[in-house]
Amino acid sequence: MTDKNILDIIEKLEKLSVLDALTLVKQCEEKWGVSAAAPVAVAAGPVAAAAEKTEFEVLLVGAGDKKIDVMKQVRAITQKDLSAAKEFVEKASEATPSSLGSFPKDQADKMAAELKAVGAIVKIA
């Protein structure tokens, strides 16, 4: 591959939405049998330093007033069909939040912001 081809690919990747980037990562992981998760370092002695949290769980606590918009956003994030997204959103509550999964901090923040933008009540744990 030439440098121009690589630069073209990078340029296209920069234009992806968070949801498209997430889908791309999942498809690459499945195709090549790899994980995009950061590798875990092995402690060099009996006392390990406290590990920094790298994965954050995105929790849907409620749909707010715009339930249909929240269902559409959940469907886009999870790639679930409409009925599964509806059930997922309807089950979410303060007592039993629904988990969208664990993601790196930046992805978790972006997903939470996208969900909040359509009226969802979201927590990151």
C-alpha cells in the first residue's frame, strides 16, 4: 500500500460516527479473531500498582420523555432489531439499569452524550 492509500483510509476513518467506528471495530475483531481492548500489563512483583480503569459500562437508567428517540439510538448502538431495542429501553430503570456494554472512556462518554441528546437518562460506571 502506498502512503497515499494509507492517508486516504485515515481520512475516511476520521469521518466515521462513533456508532460506525464501533461497528467497524466489532467487525474487524470478528473477522481476524482479535480484540481491540488494551492489553493488561503483568505486575513485576508481589505488590502490583492499582490498575487504572480502562473500560466503562454505559448504563441506560431510563428513556425520559422521548422514548421512541431513545429506542432508535439504542438500536443504532447495539445493532438490535426494533423490538429488542424497545424491550431493552422499557426494562431500564433506576433500580435495574440496562447495560449497553463496556467501552473505553472516550467511546463511553460519546455514547452517553448521544443518548442524553435524545432524552435518555444514562450513567457511566
